[in-house]
Amino acid sequence: MELFLAITVGGLFAAGFYCLMLHSIVRIALGLVLLGSATNLLIFTINGLQRGFAPLVPEGQEALSPPFADPVPQAFILTAIVINFGLLALLLVLVHRAAQETGTDDTRALRTELKDSKR
């Protein structure tokens, strides 16, 4: 199972970097989403797949007894999902506004329009 997740992480990173190299802002946004998902899955995979119990101390005991799932990577992933969602929302608003103003989402055309507006 970890081999499958490692291959999936590699594929997501490759697709994300490929999308970042394209000249469409929408595809760049998609690339950032893919990179965020790949990073979350990478953290999940590095933690190791354990079929443990929830990390709750039972009544009458002072410590956890193994096996139990580590809650720290899960908290990191949940936080990263929220941050990625906020970043995506901001990026989509900026992309929409730029496309409204210029009529295109091509980064090369946006770059030339920016140079023309400075003159």
C-alpha cells in the first residue's frame, strides 16, 4: 500500500510541476492544488500506515498502550488543507479579476500588457 501511495505522490508532484510550467493562470492554480494535495499525501505516507486505535487515554490508565495512531501528522494535514483552500480561493479571485481586466489568462499576454501599461 505504501508503494502505491509513493507512486501516487510522485505522479501528483509531476503533474503539479507540469501545470506550473504552462502559460495559463488557471492551470497554474490547478498545479498549486495538485502540489498541495501531493504534499498532504506525502506527510500521510511518511507517518506510516498504522491500523491503530484513536490516541485517547482510556479511563483508569495514565498512558496510551500501543498501537495507536499519531495525531500530529493528522493535525498538520488538516491545517494544510485549510491553508491550501484559502490560498486557492484567493488565487481564483485574482485570476478572475485579471481575466476580467485583460480578457485573457495567458501569462505571456499579461506580461506584455503590463509592459505596455508602464509606458
